[in-house]
Amino acid sequence: MGNEAGDEPTVTTGIYDNEFDEASENINRTLVNPFGGKTHKEMNDLIDAFMEKTKIDEIYAEHIRKGAFLAQDNEAFQDPREDGLQLKPEERAALVLEDPKTGNKWNQPWILYALVGCCSLGAAVQGWDEAKTPPVPRIVETMETLVFEVLSIRLRICAVQS
């Protein structure tokens, strides 16, 4: 029964062979696209359950439905749909901008860059605090001034736009 000289190698099946590969492939497929392979009815049931559980206002239902179907298939709205959901021209334009092939990843709202900058500065100060090494006081003062200037400029812009 052992694998002596001249015996054929023992072939085993189970978790170490195809089953493991298939299971890992299914997990990866689910992680990449959790809605992949779901039918239209299953998607609508999932969306309804989500809306009920989270108590989101009905005014957002159409947006959530569109987003869920786009998450399932980014070409879900290329052809006319049976359920009547359609993308508005401005939604189509936004999707074109988000597409890595046609859009510009650096074309983001100014406030997003300000937020990233402020969070980065906060993380740097927190790191200094946890490391127990005092930063140069002038750097801290400069960073505080920069943060307050950015926020005050943004507040002025919002006031002018209102």
C-alpha cells in the first residue's frame, strides 16, 4: 500500500488539490464583486433588505439601486433596462470621469486635497506625540497656521458661493 519503488504515485483529492483551488477562487471572486452572479430579483431583494435595515429615506432608493447595479456590472446601463432605471446625463458624465481609461484621477474637488493634507498633518503630530520626541516648535506653529489658513480660505469660498 505504501509508495515503494515501482509503485504508481498516490493521487489524492480533497482540500489540497482542486477543491482548495476552487474554494479560493470563489472567495476571491466574491471579494472582488460580491454582487457577481446574482439575478435581477436577488439584487432587488438585497437592495430592499438593505433599505429596510438601514432605514434610509425612500428619496435615495433610486440612487442606491443604480449604485448596486453598477457595482454588479459597470456596463449595467449601456443598453435600455427592463426595470426602467436609467442614468441621467450628468451621472453618465460622472462615470466617464471615474473611469481610469477616460478620466483623470487627479481631477478631484479641492476640499478633498485639503482634507488629505490636514489628516496627514494630524498624523504627523500624533506620531511625534507617541514617539515622545518633541518637534521643532516652529514646525508645529507653521503647520497650525497652514491648517487654519486653509480652513479659513475654504470658509470664505463657501460664504461667497452661498
